[in-house]
Amino acid sequence: MGNKATPKASITLVEKADDGWKFARSPSAAGDFSLKHNLGKKLTLGVGFTDNTVRKIKSIPGLVLSADLQARKDLKLSVSHNISSNASKLGFTHDRFVGGKKNTLKLNFLTKTRSATGELITALAANKKATLAFTEKQVTNVKIALLDDVWTYEPSYNLVKKAPSLAISRPLHGGKYKLGWNLKTDDLSLEYSYQALKFVAFKSPSQPVPRIAASFEHDLEF
């Protein structure tokens, strides 16, 4: 199986009105599709396209070409180019074990804005993982993932917005629930994912109408 197709789609399903819950009158939708083909064990070529509003297609969806090279067992190089925006992205992923614990460094460089972003994921213990996100100018976000039996706790802090957050998740009924809370803005989110489907409810104090959406993402190998 050297080919993989990944369709994705999302749509707003339900909104809250004064007289109760009802289907959204103006649902927002989005979708994209990607196709990847493996050339041997090291090189993968891909093509993808996306449309920001499926309901009202204004132009031909932007075409994205990509290539991934597994240079070594612990090193992966990637490049992608968006033809419509003429923007390219160069990627670098490196795995390294320090003291028997896995560390993963991810770097991305955007040629259009000449900016770099990165992520460092470090295994602190068997049940504890730290993630550090950064740009070339500053650290942007710090997150700790703590696994306690079936529960996962993820406290984080956004250094740009100076906003602490907390997420709690656990598997249940064959799927997974995740509750998120932004302690600065009091934004709340509740997710339930089951195989290729995900349902999300989002509530913000500044938006009295909560949003409920669904998304679909599935890999098809052939």
C-alpha cells in the first residue's frame, strides 16, 4: 500500500437561539483533500487542495505540492509549496534519545514571510511530556501532558497572550472526551472524537450563542 488519501471536512451543525437549540441557519463549512504516494521507503510525494468555504466556492481551490524525505531513521525533511499563494514551507524533524527519554525537535521555515516556527517535545517521564512552541523571536507556548490512569491533564501557558489554559481528557464509550478551559478568557470547549468523526462544542463569554460543529478526517490506504 503505497498510496494514502485523506479527505477532511467540517461544518457548524447547531446553534443556540432564544427559543432553544436549532440547526444553524448559515452553517460555515470547510474541507480539503490530500493524496500521498510513497516512492520506496524514504520518499513520499503529495498533492492537496483546499477550499475555505465549501458552500460558496469563489475560485479554484489552492493546490499544494509536497515531498517528505526520511533521510535517516531519526531525521525527516519536508517541503511544500502552495501554488495559489506562491508560499513554500521547509520542514525538519529530528528525534533524539537523551538518558533513555525521547526528544523531538520540529522546525518550519516559511519562505514568503521569512519566518521560522518550531516545537520541542520532551518526555520527562513515562507518564509526563513537555511541549515547547517557539518562533525565531520568542517562546510562544508551554504545555505539560500528565497521564494518570485513564485521565490526561494538559496545563499550558500562552506567553504571547499571557493566557493559562487547562485541558482534561479521557477515553469513554469507544471514543475520547476532552474538556478545555482558557483561564484568562473563560472560553470553554468540549470535544468528543470517535474514529474519523469529531464533535466540538465551544462557548465564549463574548459570544452568548454556543457553537456546535462536526468534522471528519480519515486515511484511506490503497
